[in-house]
Amino acid sequence: MDSEHVILGVISFTPCSGYDMKAEFEKGGAGMLSALSFGSIYPRLKQLEQNGLIEVQQAESEGRRRKVYELTAQGWQDLAQWLEQPSDSPPPMRDELLLKMIFWGPAGQERATLLEHLQARRRETQRMLHELRAWQKNGRSFIDEYAELVFSYGESRLEAELAWLAKAIPQLEGPERTPLQDPNNLASAQKARRTRALEHQSDGAFTLSEQSQE
């Protein structure tokens, strides 16, 4: 994702200061959809200004003058060109917890630990869904029909995750199931390899301990 265009997009809402952008990336919609950090904002603002895409203006706020950034004509045109470009489809399941679950069986990890991870994930997902719904009724945020569709997408994703967790947690609370498919008998081979490696490590440590006492 092009961080410079994300900044241009934020300024398109209203002329804003670097501090305003910090708040947007920490608590606003831009932060929900991008991973731009506060520390990287000011260098990019400087570069955008040098490239003629934004300009500095003075604005009145509560009786004080402050510096804000506004898009130039070139900035509006550049933002429009970016919006018109096709967007790459993100991998739908790029998720560290799901990736760990793929390796959980081969590593022989305790199911109780995974249950704790999933229960924590459920609490966080419930919190995010509550905040997302409250956000749309806070009376402060600008939400046009396009942003409304984004919020709808977010709600659907979070609701789907909660529905999946409602099935996954009870399953892991029950007995371990045999693999759905294991045509090459990998489950038993994985266990044997892991056991052999750990036993070899234990034997080696014991031997070294004996040698140190001689």
C-alpha cells in the first residue's frame, strides 16, 4: 500500500496537522485499514510538500493559529489517479494465528495453549466489533456512503470470525480428532521424528553432564 497516497487521502477529508494525522492513524478509519506509523508521517509530509502535492497553510483553532496541510491541484489529481488504479487483492487469510495453527499438530503443542489464544482472539474480536458499531453512531465521525460500505465489510468479517470461533473453541475443548486427510501417514511420522530429536537432545545433554563431572 502506497503510504504517500494514504496521507493524501487523509488530507482530502479536511486540512490537517501532523498531530491530526497521528490521531487518524491511531483511532480513525485510516489506521483501521493501513499500518502507517506516526514516526513515518513527517518525513513523508516533507517529501509530498517538496513534490508539490501539498502545501502548508495557517488555520485558526480555538483562538490559536496552527500549521495544517492542504492538497494542491496536483495533489488532488495525484490522489484521483491512484484511486483509479486497480487494487491488488490481499491474501484473505494472512493471519499469524492461523499460520501457527497449521503447524500446531506437527509441533505437538498442547491444545490448552491454543484454546487460550483463541479465547483471547474472541475477546479482541468482540471488542473491535463493539467499537466498529459504536463508531458509526458517535455523532462525530464523517461517514459517507463509501465509508459506510467499508464499515459494513468490517462488520461482516468480524461477525464471520466470531462464528468460526464459536465452532473452533468447543472442538478444541473436546478430544483430539484424527486428521481429515493423511494419505502419506504424516501424523505418526511427525510424532516419531519429533520424539527422536528430543530424545537425542536429552541423551546428548546427559552425556555432556557426565563428562563435565569426570
